[in-house]
Amino acid sequence: MTTGYTFDGLIKMYRADSILPDTPDMRALTATHITPNVDAIMRDMLELRAETDAHFRGLLAGKAADGPHRDGGLGMGAVNYPISFCLEITRHMLALMSREPVPVHMTGLQALHNFVRAGGQVKRVWGALRGGYFQNAIQVGTYYLDVANDTVTVTKPKIEMLLLADASFNNITSFFEFARVGQIYWKARIIPNIYFPNVAPFLPAIAFDASGAMRLEARNSYMFPMNMASRFRSGRDFVMDDRETPEALAPYAAAVRRYADLDPRCHERNHPLWYDGSAREALEARFTEVTGLDEIKLMVEINRALGPDTQLTDSAKVSGDLPHMMTAEN
């Protein structure tokens, strides 16, 4: 996410990415337009995916001389495609799916267009898949459509289409769930942000990935506004919870302290990255302050939290004396 958003714009972003609840109208529209055409939809999605692959491989081939890169979010380079291109592939596929007129031979895509014209929704959604992945997918009525199914394990089928009820794909509703999934998916350790009280309401978690890099979480386009929509209650519940014992947090607390010693921003009381090693009182005060701000002042704080002021520097690569990182397979 970048700065410059409005409060309403961020909330709309979160709701747009949320999985829609099952309703009788949605079930009826899906039964009429989608279920009889699942095979045709799968066939047409494979054709559009081949076009999408050619598009990205062409873009990346032009960058090959530059080595690994990120150009507008284009993953980590041609050699890795399609690994980590889930979002980019999904967005490009949605653009192709919206084309008019629909080619005559694409009866599955025509069924999707008929579904939308009848009042159905085809939209990108983000959530937790089978408790172990953060997943971008497309909701088609009561169906889950993954048009980038091979972006973690390249040997998997490129397209997957299942009933949502069978897909185990759900909205993330708390930072506790975010932390559980993130620890498996990223092979990371995610702890409450009890050390940087000024920014804790906005970025209430700290992640230590498998390489030892430390970052504040979560500034993505779902979790950040989800926290806002709860008036920061979701973040507060995670930060102020005491299920993480001081003994379990001790090595991570030491890593954060070592970082804070090196970053002069952490010594400025009014800076978002101000560090307080025993911040309970400061955390309580900050959450109370933030929830009491009017929308104009709150947006100033939000845009600052999303900006460079809260980006940790390269020195956030902590030493290797942390407990063994999780190695569960995705």
C-alpha cells in the first residue's frame, strides 16, 4: 500500500477484497449461469492463462539483463515465473475476462458475462486458504476460482475451480489468524508489536522471516483497513493480549532492542518508530489517542504509518541467535 488514501477509500478497498457471504440470490444465480458451465469456464480460463503467461514472460524477458527485479510488482524475475506472481496474474486475468465482445468460441467466458449482467459478482478476493496460505483468488458467486494455482508450487494445475464451501477459503478476521497463517506461509515468527507504541495501532505485529529479517506488519490492502474498520480494536486485541510469555518473546525483544540501538529514529519520542522496551502504559495511551482522533487527524497518522517513516532499514536483518524458524511445508 502507498500513501494518499482517504479513510472511506481504504475501507472500500478492504470490503472489495472480502469474500461475499452466501445468499439465496447468489446461489440461484450461480446455479443458473455458472454450475452448468464449469467445464467451459475452466477451458476458457486455461486459454486466458496461456495469454497471461505470454504477456508476463514477454515483459520479463525484456528485463532479463537487469537480473532479479520488481517492476510495478512483477515478481522477482523471469527465472522464477510464475512463482510469487499470484496477485499480478489474478489482476491480469480479470482484465482479460472483462473483454467485450466475448470471442464466439469462449462459451464459459460468455456464461461469466451473463452471470454478471444478471446481478452476480465476479471479483478478486483475499483470504486464508486451508489455514496455511494467504491467497488471492476470484469469487464467482458461490465458487472459488484460482487462476494462479501454480504460483507457490509450479507443478500444480494452473487453474482450480471449486465450490467455496469445499475450498476452505475464508476471510481473515483477526491478527491472531493473520499471525497463524503468516507463520506457516512465510515460515516466519510473528509477534505483537509491543515495542513501537506510536505505530502499534496501525502496524500491530512484527514478523521475523526465515532469513532473520524483521518488518512491521501489516500494511497490505486488506489487513490495514480491516483494522481501521474495527477502529483499531483488532490491532489492540492482538497487541495487548498476554498469551505470549516474556520468556517466549525474550529473544525477539532482544533483537528489536539491538535494532533500536542502531536506528536514531527509535530515540525520538514523537517519531512513529520510537522504541519503548516496556511500553504497556505507552501502548494504552496511544490506542486511546488514536481512537479519539477526528477523521482528518487520523488520516494524517494513517498516511504517515503507511509511508517511509515506518520502513525498517537494512539493519533490520537480525543475528542468527533466534529460535529456529518454522519449516512446515505450504
